[in-house]
Amino acid sequence: MARACGKVILLGEHAVVYGAPALAVGLDIGVTATAERADVSSLVVGERRVTSDVGSELLQALAALCKSLGAPPVAVEAQLELPPGAGLGASAALGVAIARAVLEVTRPELELASAAGRDAVLAAAGAWEGVFHGNPSGIDAAASERGGCLRYSRAEGATPVPLARPLELAIALAGPPASTREMVASVARLFERRPDLAGKSVSGITALVENARLCLEAGDLPGLGKLMDLNQMLLAGLMLSTEGIERACDAARRAGALGAKLTGAGGGGAVIALADLDPEPVLAAFRREGFTCFSATVAATSAVPSAAATPRERSAP
């Protein structure tokens, strides 16, 4: 059985598509997958079985993944532990977990932890993601494959970020998920109409990300929270926020969160809030607003992160 983790983006979503860096952490809830050789490829995700649906994006994604790996037809079963489309990396986690499962049965001699194995998994997950999202940045797959905390850019790839203090995150599902492809396309259209806005937004988010990395390394959580709030303002200016997202962010801040913002594509989905010590007051505020929520701790690391975020409480997706 293969496994991959979900993720949240601390800062930098959307700008990362245009070459800016972003910061992400892995969650230990994610996806498990198994695979076996078959005459015809098929895919079961939870209760959904896809075998020969014409035009099925899931089968197209599986075909793209197998082509990337040079794999024969396979029968795959996968289980999601996190809600799809909420900005928590479910699609990328599926791609990474399935790629690992397919390699286990088709290329057992390849060590998945080796550089060649990791490169193969990331390339296959990118092919999978491309079917759903058109122009994925790669950060979701990198966070899903690696776990821990990382800085990611298209030019430099993923770099581990050491954490001087643990991160206590409260995560809420603030509305129905939106299509990542559509939200990325909406930002692209906005940037086409307003090239001045494109440059200012990408530059501004880049500065926030680099300062946030310094805050993570120094253990400056209040500073990190303020940068998250500023990132949310810029994302709202790109028309990516919603009434539900703003309500969740406001509830978190009033409950003592150091910062709060959407995570992922926006237009709905998840909000993350950084707690000072105990995320419970923020979770209670989310519940009062009717949001499904859970908490996650990202452990402090003196050097290279070695563990994913650990969820301490969650409602079933």
C-alpha cells in the first residue's frame, strides 16, 4: 500500500504559478492507494468506480500518470482521508499515492526514496494534475511527496524550511470548493486585463513569502501571522475570496488567531488560521459559525523537516 499526504499553503498560492515562491506544509491525512496489473486500467476512489467512462477525467489522469511512468494497464484503488477540492491537496495526494502504488507493482526494483524514484513520482503526479488543473504549479505534488515544511518555486523546486517553533494551525472548510482550473484561469484573465496588477501582486506576494520564511526560521509567529493576513488581502484583491472565507478569517482573528487566510485556489474551500499556543479557541469560533474544522501541528525542526503536520481533531470530510 502506498501513501501520500495532503497539504496547506501558508503563503504564495496563485503567485507560484507565475514563478514566485510559496510556502507549504504537509498534513498526515491524505491518500492511500493500491495497484495491480490488469488487462484494462480501472480506478476506484472511495465508493466511486471508474472503468470505461468516455471522457472521464479520472481515467484520463490515470492514463497520463501511467504514460509518464511507462507503466502497463493497472487496476487502482484509492481512499481519500481529506475533502477534495478544498485546497488541501487531495488531487495531488491522489497522484502521488497512485504513482507510488503503480511503481511498486510495475518497477519494484526502483527505490521510491531515491532521487530517481522521487523524480518519477513527481513527474507522474504532475501529469495527473495537468488533466484536472491545466497548469499546476507543482507545489501541491511537492508537498504531498515530501511532507514537512517547504519553500517551493518552479525554478528551484522544493527546499526544506527549518522551523524554530511548532505551528499550531486551525483549518476550516469555509464553503463549497471551486475548480482550481477555473480559479487559475480567472487570475490569468485578470492579469491579461491588468498587467500592472500582475507585476505588483506577484512582487508583493514574493516579498511576503520570503519574509515569512525568515519568520519560520526565527520562530516569529506573530510576524508570520501578520504576513498571512497581508497575503489574504492580496488574494482578496485578485477576486479569490468569498463571503464564507472572509467570515472564517474574521472569526479566527476575533478568537485570537495570529493570522488567517484562504489556502489553495480560493473561491471557496479551506481557511487556515495560525494559533499562538492552543488552537481550540479558534476551532470553537469556527464551530459557532457552522464550519467543519480540525487542527494540525507542524513540529519544530532544527534542520531539515522530517515529519508532516499531525491533525489532532477533525470532522469527517
